[in-house]
Amino acid sequence: MNQQENKGAEYDFYGKLPLKKAIPLGLQHVLAMFVGNLTPLLIITGACGMGVGSEFADMQVALLQNAMWIAGVVTLVQLFAIGPVGGKVPIIMGTSSGFIGVFNSVAQVMGGGVLAYGAIMCASMIGGIFEGVLGFLLKPLRKFFPAVVTGTVVLSIGLSLIAVGVNSFGGGNTAKDFGSVENLILGGIVLLVIVILKHGTKGMTSASSILIGIIVGYVAAAVMGLILPTTGVDAQGAEYTKAWVLNWDKVSQASWFSLPQILPVKPVFDLRAVLPVLIMFIVTAVETVGDISGVMEGGMGREATDKELSGGVVCDGIGSSFAAVFGVLPNTSFSQNVGLVTMTKIVNRFALATGAVFLILCGLFPKLAALISIMPQSVLGGAAVMMFSSIVVSGIQLITKKPMTARSITIVSVALGLGYGIGSNGGVLAQLPDSIQLIFGGSGIVPAALVAIVLNIVLPKDKEEA
């Protein structure tokens, strides 16, 4: 009997798990990615002049609604597969933040507006199909992705997310009270509860430690709103609402039920959008390979198969094209949830599917979505700092699965040195063309992956690797 069978059905992808256990385990996945699933759409619609206060504000709301149920549907396809589409892997799908830089550039070049957003949607449809084709060709390309390469990509993904987690821990770096004592206390409470429950209890309490920690943080924020000042004054003397305050008005104003809209924005073909987006879909395919490798190693203790990687990448691409039909940005594997799986080791398909169904319900019942969306960033940050760090550990496990050689040390060192270094200081590319800055100067994942792949090809193998 293997380790997963000893632990129970929640640690077995195909295990039979009761609904009462599956719901909380799936819900913590939704809470981990909910804000991140909507943020890219808010940024890009804002860049296109479709945000709050514009004549297209109602359209933005409809797109946000679509983003929630799309993420749920594409996740179900990834979990259960439809033919070759879907890897049957414990991955949660959601709106990708990796395209923000490219889409923002497209919006600027095209002067914003619905026309620019339509061009982004058309490019996403084409790019998604392109990534789907790459997925079908992944098996002969697998030799270029040994453990040292995929491990380096996973490691760079984790390193790039740690700063995101800490920003959330402080209340969100756009908050006027970022880093305030209240935000740090709230994040600290969540982190402390998670650690205590994870290692001080057993069974469902330990398995649901993330969800319980977030709920405790939610309650703590509500209590703080009753006993502490909820507003502050900035350096200019203007009053602002503190980041940890729960905005109940948003819940009361949300409608109870609403159906998603097909083609809310008319697609517009424009090469200025298509070409850079195609490049980003190649990058996304590499990142998805890293995510799937990380979740299989960290959650199931083995390497991903060719079929799992291929199906996962195909789902990434086809899911993105499907999302564009409903006006939603590309849907890809969510690294936040990879961290959750690697930390908890819970890979049960039914549990993750309940989270996907909850996302679909959020898209149909906006009031439910609003209840989750008002969660303070510092509450999410308390869980994120631990989840994202666990991705780093998964990357290390992949890299060290085989004894490190001089060759593998060089690959990891150079890839991380350039990749993570450029990601931390994108200004080093300031003298290069904008297209290169957009692709390589973001998170550092792209340059790390590219350098690792190239070095793995050109460096001669050591005797012990031959």
C-alpha cells in the first residue's frame, strides 16, 4: 500500500471522497485564486477605458462574471478531460496574469476602447488554438524538458510569486495603508492558524487548514471593523478606507442571478495584437509544463507523463480560445493553486471539482461572488506566503531528484541568476525594444525557462548523465 492510500482518499486523485469533505477542500482552492482570477481583467479593461465610470462599466461587470464561471468550466475539463483536451491532473485554471504586459501594450498602441479589447480577444482566440497545437506536439519535444529544466521553471515560478504573497500580506501594494500594523496582524493571524492546524491537528482540520485560516482572518477583519477606526487620512489630507475593511455594500448591491453573455465584445483581427500574443502563448505553454511538473512532483510524488503534459497544455490553449468567446482573457494553470496542492498534498479530483463548481456558481450568482471578493488582501496574503514558498520547495525537489552534477548546477545557477535577476530588476532591459521588455522583463519565468532549455541543449552531458 502506497503513501497516498495510507493517508486517505483526499490524497488520491481518483479516490472516492464524501461531499462533506470535498466541499471545504475545494473551497480553499477558490479562495486562494479568486482575487487573482479577476485582477488581470480589471487591469486590462481599465487600460482599454472600460472601467468604473466609463460608458462600458456594465460590460466590465459582465466580463468579470464570465471570468468566474469560465475558470470553473475549464478547470473541470482539465480534471476530467474531453478526449485529448485536459491532462487529468490536479490543476486549477484561471485568468492568466502573464499576458497583462502584452495586452496593456496592445491597448496603448491601438488607443484603447472596445476596438482594442476586441483585438485582444481575437488574438487570444488565435493564440489559444496555436498553444493547443503545441500541446499535441509536446511528446517529441519532451526531451527538451528534463527534471533539471522543469524544476528550474517551477523554482522560478515560486520565487516570482513570493513577492506577490508578501504584497498581499501587507494589504496589497496599492493600498494607502500598505504595511500597516492592522494588515500585518491580520495576515499573521491567518498564517499562525494555518501552521498550528496543519501540524497540530489531524484529519479534515489539518487538510482544511488553509480554508479555516482564511475564515478566521475574515472573522477577525469583521471584529476589527467594530473596534478599530476604519478610515485614515493620507499625506494630502484626504480620507480613505483602510484595506482590511469588509465592504458589505458591494454584497448588498450585487444581483442574485445573472446569465453569462456570449461575444460581449466583437473580435477584431489586428496583427499588432496577434504577433506578440502568439509569442506569449509559447511562454505560457512552458509555464504550464512547469506547473504540471510541480503539482505532480509536489502533490503526487512522481514526474508528469507525456500524456498529462500534452493534455494539460492543450486544455490551456483550447480553454483560452473558449474564454475569449465570452470576452475573458486567456485561462491558464494557476500557480497559486499549485502551491496549495504541494503544501497540503491533497490532489483528489472530486475535491478540486467541487471548487470548480463553486466558481461556476459564483458566475451565475453575483452576490455569492461579491461575498468572496470583499476578502481583505492581507487575509489572502497570510495563506499565500506559505503556499508560494512551497512551490519553491517543489522546484528544488524536482531538480534534486537525481544527484546534482557540475552540468546541472551550471544550468540552474545561470538560469536562476539571469531569470530571477531580470525578473527582480526589469530595468536592466530598458535599452532593448519594448517587445523584448514585455516578454522577458516581467516575472523572470520566461528568461529562466529559455536559458535552462538552451543550456540543457548545448552543454555536453557529464559521464554520469550519459
